[in-house]
Amino acid sequence: MTNSIYYIANGDGTQSPYNQNTEYIQYDGFTTKITAYAQVDQGETYHLVIAIADGLAAIFDSGIFIAANSLSTGLSTSQKPKQMSLYPNPNTGVFTIDKLSKNEVENIKIIESTGREVSYRVEDNSDSQMTIKLDNPTPGIYWVKLISVNGDFYSSRFLVE
């Protein structure tokens, strides 16, 4: 089974209560919670497209269930990301960020284009700059998101060659 680490078995429909109720919809399994990230710009229109396929076996069912109020930007509308100076860009997975303020950094996230958060190490951290090295980088587009202790939000896109 492809991506079986995300699969949670849910019975086969032959045990009670599944076989007692004609209105019961039974799926043999479901996925763990899946989180996706995407860099967006304020004021722009975006579309979310989700696709599934149910092929090769008529006995299997497929469906998509999205929890109510689970889609969010994670930011209030008053928070607009500030740009940061990130170089070199493109890079090999090692880059430097010029800090835009003397505020202490509270949180850094680095996300690849598939939405997966990637691990990294801070190689050097001074009052004005921070050098970051990605663990096992692969070529592609990444986003770095930095939040300072006073709530300033910085974001920048970069390319790993």
C-alpha cells in the first residue's frame, strides 16, 4: 500500500455496529491528520484543489472529509509577513538571514514545496545575522518563516539547487 504510514484501519464492515444499520457508511480505514502549508500573498485569490482516485476495485470506497473550520491561514488579517534578506538565493541548503530588528527570534519554520516542515541547524547567530543549514536538503523551493518575540512575522522563499 502506498503511504501506509498514514493509514489507520477501521474494520471491514462485518462486525457490529457496522452490519446492523443500513444507513451506516463504512470506510475500511482513514488517514492520520494531514497538514499542508503554502506561501500566499495577502489580497490574492487562491484555490484549493483536492483529488482522489478510486480505481481497480469496485468494493473499495473513497471519500474526503474536512473538519469544520480546519482551513486557516494561521494569521489574523492584520498580520502581513515582512520580507527578510536571505542570501545566497539560490543556495545549497546553507543560507544567511539578515535580522530586520533587534527582537529576539521566537520561532523559525522551514517548509518545502510539498508542505513538509524540514529540519535545520542554526550554524551562527549574531545580533544582525543568522546562518542556517538544512539537514539533508533536496533541490526545490522552500519557505522560511520567522516570528520574533514581539510577534513580527517574516517570510521569504528560496531555492535549493
